[in-house]
Amino acid sequence: MSLHIYQSSASLAEGLASWIVGNINLVLRTQGRYSFALSGGSTPKLLYQLMASEYAQAADWSKVDFFFGDERFVSMDDERNNGKMALDLFLHPLGIKDEQIFAIPTNSSPQNSVSAYQKTLEEYFHSDDTHSFDFVLLGMGADAHTLSLFPGGVLPDDKAALVAHTFNKADQLDRITLLPSIINYAKTIAFMVQGKEKSDTLKRVLHDTHDPDKYPAQLILPASGQLMWFADEAAAGAIIL
Ligand code: 6PG
């Protein structure tokens, strides 16, 4: 695990954008496609805008396939939809083609969405249970949730499940979320965390006893890949004191 701390949210976004683009170029030297699972929420917005502007020519984005770590179960034209946020700030400005974008559907029922995305992932990764995404970007809430895995939540018994339907009490929304069963097989998993309100949580997640029921971010344990934390000084304040 590596921790990368930046003075501000702006330098955090810049540093992470630079790392991501460098990794895309490195990985594409030895394979034809790069699979990138995007985070939702507000933290990655500046990062996405940077990659679509300053870094638009810095990588061959036509070889990158985009997935989503989780989705709020609202329509694609709802401002709360993570897919809409990424399309508006990142994917459409970069001219990413529809066939490169694997959004989590929210136009039917949560269960149909789970089944559909499970099928999408199985087909893309050819049911390979040893390797998944080249890169997963994750956020973390002040309650230590990540993706849409919330404290006290119950993971499915089905070990073959890669996707689940959860419910977020905070926003009273049904959620569709990827599970550790696929996330933890990524080559690189990076958390992006900013803001003072998350500093105590970040310290507990990294240094307290392992209690993923209380701290779902602790469910993220790469099987063989690398785990990276990118944070601004405000979020890392309780660690660097
Ligand atoms: C979501 C995200 C979620 C997010 C954290 C942090 O749908 O909200 O996927 O897991 O990463 O809640 O959110 P902020 O970046 O808005 O603090």
C-alpha cells in the first residue's frame, strides 16, 4: 500500500491525473485495451475535467474502456447519476465512443440492473476470476463507505456475485455496486480522498483494527495488485500530525 499526499485538492487532482495517464501509457505498451472503473461522488470531478482537458492528448483514450464502480438508482438524466457526471465532465468532452462506455443501467429494476451488469462484466473479462480492471478509482465517505458498500451492509452469499443492490440511508437511494469479488482483482486500486471531514476516518481505516463491517473501505484488499491512497493534506491531517 502506498500513500500519496498533496498540498491541495487541485494538486491532488493534478498528481493523480498524471499518475493515471502514465499508467495507461505503460500498460498499453503490452496490451491492446485498458479497463478503467470510475468512481462517482464529488471528489473526482476536478480529476475528470483535468483528464479531459490538460491530458486529452497525453494518452490514447480510444484504447480505454470505462466502467463504473457504483451507481445511484436514478435515471441517466438525473444530476445525481454517477454515469451522467462522468459523461458530462470526462467522457463526452474526450470524444469517448459509446462502445467504450459500460454504464450501469438504471432504466428497469435494481435486480435487472445487477443481472445486466454482472453479465457485462463476465463477458468483458471472459469470466476470468484472477484478473479484472487495469485501474479502479474509488472514493471514500466520511462514514468509511466506498463504492456503495455502507457500514453494517451485508455482502451477498453467492461467491460468484460481482455486483449487488444496496440501499443508502443517507440519500434514501437504491444503489448498484460492484463488489470486492471483482474490485480486489484489479491491477491497481486507487482511493482519492480529500477534505478535513474525512481525516479522522482515513486514519481509522488505515490504522485501526480490521473491521470492514464498520469501515467498508477496508474490504478493498488487492489479491495481487497494488493499493494506492491519494489524499490532500486536509484529509491526511490526522495521519501526518
Ligand atoms: C457515490 C460514490 C461514493 C463516493 C463516496 C465519496 O456514488 O457517492 O461512488 O462511493 O465515492 O461517497 O463521495 P464524495 O467524493 O462526494 O465525498
